[in-house]
Amino acid sequence: MLDSSLNLGQLLTAVYETVMMTFVSLAFASVFGLLIGILLYCTQSGGLFPNRLFNRIADMVVNVLRAIPFLILLILLIPLTRAIVGTMLGAQAALPPLIAASTPFFARMCVIAFQEVDKGTIEASKSMGASNGQIIWKVLLPEAMPAIVSGIAVTGISLVGYTAMAGAIGAGGLGNLAYMYGFARRNDAVLYTSTVIIVLIVFAIQWIGDAIVKKIDKR
């Protein structure tokens, strides 16, 4: 027999956990990913301060982390998660693997954004005596900002999907609610309501990202 009941308090808690996991992870990934992206771009051949060895090592680490499926990364980081959080269950325990998965993804998007900046603008800044720091903060970042914001939105959307996968193995949130109380207990009301809310969160992130890009893109 199908169970069609829906616990509003349980649903609101799951929404809060999903939003918390998504945006806390996104905040950390945006900061760490941006810094790594700047280092990758500036240390590459022809960059502001090229360093072949550092660039290759950092690039390899980013590629390896991006290549590991999230569920496997979640399992591999259980010892680290326990050391940081004290448990492997719950929304807070999902934060370390979520950050680890999204940071290299966003870092790569930052590198792509920086590569789209007109090199002539950078060379002109150099010829005017601008330091590397000034070029990064006053030329590179402002010029690449629309693409960076778009990358943040894409990363946020990916994180919503990651939270759903993490929830299926005990991390809480809408993914946990949909699987444990919807699918496993054959409760269609919980399953479909959770799915619709996840889709709405994704649409909201995309809408906010597009709105900010339109506002700051002066091209």
C-alpha cells in the first residue's frame, strides 16, 4: 500500500539542510577555487609568473579530484570527515566532500574565464607599469567576472545534485528525504515533492546567476 502522507516539519528541515549544504559548500568552493584558478592561470606558460613545475602539479591534482566520482570521493574522505566533524552522518558531515568535489570544478571554470580575457589588455597594463597584483585585481578579475559568476551558478547547480547523492547515504537534506522516506517507503507525496523542490532550487540558482551576469556584463 502506498503512503501519501507528507510531514511538513520534516520537509522544511530537509529543505534547510539542502540549502545549507549547497551554499556553505559554494562559498568555500568559490574562495578556494578562485585562488587555485588564479594560481593555475598565472603560473602557466606565458602567465604573469610562470612556474612549470608548480603548474603541472596543481593541474594534476585538480584533474584527479575532478575525475573521481562524487560518491567514491564521499567514501574516500570518510576518515577526514570524521576527523573534522566527528561523524560521517548528517548535513555537516557532507560539507568536506562537497567542498572537495566542487572546488576543483570551479577552479577549472575560473581558468577558462581568465583565458577569455583579452591578452592585449593585460599587455597594455604591463606596459603602463602595473604590478602582477594590480593586473590580477584591477584587470583580470573585473574582465572575467561575468564568466566567474556564471561559473559560480553552474557550480551551485552541481552542488544541489551532489547534496542529493550525499543524502541518499545519510547526509540529510532533500536527497535523504526523497530516498529514505519517499522511495524506500513508497511515499509518492514525499518523493515527488522533494524532487520538485530540488528543481526549484536549481532554477532559483540559475536565475540569480543570470540576473547578476546581465547586471555586471558591460560588453
